[in-house]
Amino acid sequence: MAGAIQHDGAARIVWRLLAGFGGGYALVSAFVAASGKLLPLIGMARGDAVSLALMLALLVYVPICLLMFATRHPVRDGLAVLAVATALVLLARIV
Amino acid sequence: MARITPDFRHAMHWAHTWLGVVLGIVMFAVFWMGTLTIFAPEIDQWMIPETRIVHDERDVSYDHLLAQIPPEARASDYINFVVPSERHPAIGFFYQGADDTFHDNALDPATGQPLEQTDSLAGSGFFYPFHLSLMIEWQNLGYWIVGLAALAMLILLVSGLFIHRKIIAEFFVFRPHRKARRATLDLHNLSSLIGLPFYFLMPFSGLLIFAFLYLPWGISEAFDGDMDAAYAEMTGDYAVPARSGRTAPLASVDAMKRKAEALWSAEEGVPVKTNLVRVLNHGDANAVVYFRNTFPDDRVVLSEYVAVFDGPSGRLIRNFSLPPIGEASAWIQGAHFMQFGHWPLRWLYFLGGLGGCVMIATGMLFWLRSRESRLANASLGYRVVEALTIGGVSGIILATGAFLIANRLLPADATMVGTGRAGLEIRVFWLVWLGTYLHAAILRERAWGQQCWAIAAAGVTAVMLNAATTSNNFLTASWSGHRAVAIMDIVLLAGAGLAACTAMRLTARTDPLGAPAALPAE
């Protein structure tokens, strides 16, 4: 079926990998930073907030990678991953 | 309700196949070395016979030890003692020399004197770091490769669950006498499902252990860029002041240790022992003494408590205990380290590790079997994957056997081109491993059987060399209280037997091309 990874050319596969592993890494890193900044605002200790975010990070990272393998719209979804990562970075910086 | 579409299943199959092919060798190496690491202290005793000490529950005086360690160590900024235990009967002793090099010794718990030990990195110094970093230290590259492989393993496990339509039914199907391709897939499915929670736990907890390395920006950003503050709040690290230049005698370390353990025991409600005693800036007015219960014997959780004392006065300056979520994280990490005292579970971990090796190896093997008839004679890529699979599976096991044999054969003062004895053992490992890849590239399918025969021979040879070069063989070792040595020999013999059986089956196999019409994972 058009758009599926098994019919992709090399460039789209490389994009999927970069967006999944690289974009996912950026998103997870930003997720930890933002959680470490936001959760203390509701009373959680900062160390605990980061510990919790680290434990949840893989539950975020693995599905992102799977999404980038599975999606029929890798460009759109890859850009969405990067956009969320950027938003989280900004959030962590602003708070 | 959302359904799993064929399209999604194909995508998962694609990810499962290619991540497995590209990173399978790394995953196998990490799982193999991680499996050996479960028994690293016992392997240490086998490879460093001078540390074969029968443990007793004597109290070690660290005041006495500090008085008798070499002057260079006493002048060190960093002196570290690892408290002896049943699995580590010698006292671990590390210090940082004046030239910043770390010195690693073992002390006799009865006398406090350094043990004249065989120069070997053994299990704790080679197998353990190999499974973390593949011994590639440059820019922490090895840690990143292993981290990527761990992430890939989690993706493989999840994608594997989506590929199989009848996963529960497949768990109960193993047909070893069917065609090789079918039997390989059955074994892959069986080994995958039987240890599935364990296979999730290991990469997940491994990545969590190295979170500070893998996500430094995310962690430090939460602490406004101050990584030291992050370490202090999350792990109990204490920022030690620099030496003042003013000399001051150290208060009793034994008294501080008792105080730390009393504090922790009161907090926990059960006796809590310290595992690590660290003296920083010894002899200086800014000396600090640091205690940590890194590996509790009776709990899974890791490094629950840290107590830091002012050295000259013996005053408590920091008492850290893990906060609730930090404790949950430390529990997951402790489940990976498996240092708690539970022998049946330790053996289950070992079996789980071997099961993981089988899962990874059969996955790679199935990739080869599925393409054998089409590509075996035509594709360079196929031949490369074939050689990498053989060298990566049977080759690393054979190299491990060669490492053990080199440990027993190399003279005590062996050196070559500036490499000491411990380094030479590792060179033997790498050379034999490299040789197995070349062997596989040349002999192809036949290399499996020959390497299995070599593994069997290596196992038996290692046991014989242990008996010949030390005072223990597997019979006398168990009678004299050296259970670790006896079990290590028995495991080597069992492994040799298994390798010989496998070699016989592989040598006898005449029909390498089994090709049923349709397989569920295709």
C-alpha cells in the first residue's frame, strides 16, 4: 500500500529513522526537562519529578519510534514530533 | 474498537526484521556478557584464585586498614573500600594516586594485607564493562551503541508482539524435528515469549541506569543547568570541598560507620549495612567520610541511603535517603543489577539471559534461513550477515572460552608490546573473536559445527587448566567451601556438553533448506 515503509525509497526510510530515533530523543529529552520544571509547581520534589519523567521517557520514546516506522505520512508525523519537542524545550526554558 | 491493520503489521514486521539484522549482533553480545555478569563475582574468584577466600562475618576495622595502607594511598584524595560479603570475600580497595591513576587492589579480610593477585580484569573488570560499553571508551561511543541496541530491543519486543497473530498458540508450538527454518522460528517464538517480562525489564532498566549519560540536557535543565545539583538531589552525591592544606587527624571511621548504620536501621526498621566506605581528602582538615548501602542483601532497591561525615570531627553533615519516586526508580535499577541475596532468582536471571541469547540468535538465524534458497549463493549482503551471525553468536562464546584459557595459561609476569597480563587476556579474546568471523566468512555454514566443537573443547580445557594451575578442582572446591569455583567448573562442563550436542546435530544435518509454504512471521 502506498506510503507504507516496505515500499519506501532510501530517503524516506532515512527520514523515518532520523525522525523516530533523533526526533524521539529530542522529544524525550525535552519531556524530562519540562517535567522537571512543571511537576515541582504542583508540589513534587524536583529530583522525584525528574526520576518520574525518566521512567516515563521510554514509554514515550518507544511508541514514537514505532509510529515513525508505521505511519503512512512520515514527513507530517516526523515534523509533528519535532514540533512537540520544540514546544517542550520552550516550555522548559520559560518556566 | 481500533483494529491492527495488515499495513501496520507489515510495518512492524519491517522494523522487526531490519532492526534485528542491523543490531542483533550487538544485542547478542550485550545479552551474553550481561548473562555472565550475573555471576561476575564468582567468575572473579575462578580467574583470580588468590581471592578464593571463605567468607566469615567478621567485623573489619577501617581505622585499622587506614593505618596500614601504603603511604601513597593514605595521601590520596580518594580512598574507597568495598565491604566484604559472601560473594566478594576480599575487601575491595581503590585509591587515586598522585598522578590521578586509579589503583585497584583486594585486601585479605583477616589481615588487611594486599592479596598478591593474578593480574586479570576477570568478570567484574571485563564482562561487566563489556555489556555496558563494548569496551569502546572513546567519547562514550560504546555506551551510546549499547543504549541504541537497548532501545531497539524494546522496539523489537513490541513489534514482535504485533507481528504474531496467534501469539499464545505459538507459545505452545515447538517442532524441533520439522524443517530447520520452521524449527528455528518455533524456537524464536518460544524463547521470546517465555522470558518476555525479563527481556522488557533488562533494556528498560539498563537505559534508566545510564539516564544521566543519555539525557544530560533534560536532567540538568530541570536543575537550571547544574548537573552537580541533580546528582546531589537524585543520588545523594556530596560536593566535597578541595583540600585546605591544613593537616588534621581523621576521627574514627568505624564509629562513623556504626552511626550511619544505626541511623539507616532506625529509618528502615530492619538492620541496614553499609557496602561502601569512602574517605576523601584523607589527613586534611576538609576530609570527608562517605558511606553508602549500594547493594542491600535483603532488598532489591539500590543505593537507598548515603551518610556523609566531616572527617576530623566525625560529625554527620548529610544523611540522604531516596525520595519515594527515586526509590521506585532505584528498585528498577536494582532489579537489573541483581546484587541482592537470592540464589534461586539469580539462577532464573541466568536462564533468562541465556533465553535472551537464544531469542536473538534464532531471530538472526531465521533471517538467514528465510533467504537461504534465494540469496545464499548470489548475495554479498547475505554472506556478510551470515558471517556476522556465526561470529557474533558462536564466535563470542568461543572467544569467552579462550579468555578463560588465557587466564589460566599466561605466566604471571606476561607482557607483550607494553601490554600487561590482564591486557593480554583481552587481546586473546578479541583475536579469537575476530578469527571466528574470518572462519565463518570462509567456511560459511560448516563454521557453526566447527565453532561449537571448539567451544566444547574450550570448556573442558578451562576446567582442566583450573584443576592443574590452582589448588581447586570442581570436586575439592565444593568440599573446601569454594562453592563459586565448583559451580563455575560445573557450568563450564555443562556448557561444553551442550556445545558438543549442538555440534553433533549441526554436523549430522543434511537438509539445511527447509521451506514450508507460509510462515506467520513473514
